Amino acid sequence: MKKLSLQTMIEVAIFAALALLLDLLPSIRFGASISISFAMVPIFIIAFRWGFLAAATSGFLWGLLQITIGEAWILTPSQAFIEYFVAFACVGFAGIFIKPIKRNFKSNKKNSAMTWVVIAVFAGGFARYFWHFLAGMIFFANYAEEAGQAPFIYSLTMNGISYFFSSLACAIVLVLILSKGSRLITSAKTTDNRNAA
């Protein structure tokens, strides 16, 4: 397994804190349970700069920070582990697309690069919300029963809407940022992503 450089570790920590700050801002809400935010954007930037390991670490730290400052909604230790450590770390799956994203930016193929950015955002968002969906079915079944729905449908609806619109919002923000500042992605040059181009 590759070790993260000092520069990468510093960015991982800073961007995890930035994700937390964005998460604390008021988000767009639909009802009591569905919210749309841009908080994953910093983790996606880490994913596109440094890859999966760095982004998963940054996402993990973001979840840990949520618990530390008391922003987490914890029912049981296993629910907290799934929803705040595993799910948030899984945003890092966007980092598996680092090679085509960097390669296309460096080749000045912005449309292709942006397509890969959008794919990566939806992949990372899906990886996160899959775990929220599972936790919803297991730990929030009472809410489904109160709403008169099966836990599967309730969790799929709540988390599916949040996944789609949060991922869409993050994709739009990242396309806007990276269309003018692709150096944010391409300037990261250490042994962590030596083979990214």
C-alpha cells in the first residue's frame, strides 16, 4: 500500500475540516429527512488530486469530526460506524477515476475531463449513500413504519433523493471550479499519483 506524503496528509486534514464547515452551513432541505449539500466537494477535490486512499482518509476524518463536535445522529455504535466512518470514507471511491481525469486535463481535453469528473462524483456519492441506505433499512425501520412504508422503500427514497441531488450539486460546483482552475487537480505531483497521467 502506498504511503501518503506529508503534503498529502496536510491537504487530507484541511479538506476534511473544510467538508465539515460546508456541512455545517444551512443545506437545501426537502421535508425533515432529506437534505442536499455541497459538503462532499472538498473530498472530491482530494480524490482528483491524490486518489482513493487520500480521499477515503479525508472522508473518514470528516465523519470523525462530525462525531467529535456532536453533529452526528447516533442510535447505536454500529450505526455510527456505518454512517460516519464507512459511508464518509467511501466518498473516496471517486479517486479511482484519477487517471482519466488528470490525463484529459493535461491533454487539454476539458470536455472529456469534465465527463470523468461527473462520473467520479456520482460514483463516490453512490458509494457513500449505499451505506446510508443500508443503515436506513436496518436502524431506521421504525420511521418507515410510522410513514406507512416498507423499510427498503423508505430508505431507498430518502437516501436516493439525497444521493442524486447532492451528487448533482457537487458535480455542478466542481465543473464550474475546474473549468477555470484545472491546475487545482493537475498541480499535485508526488509519488502518490506518479502513474496518474
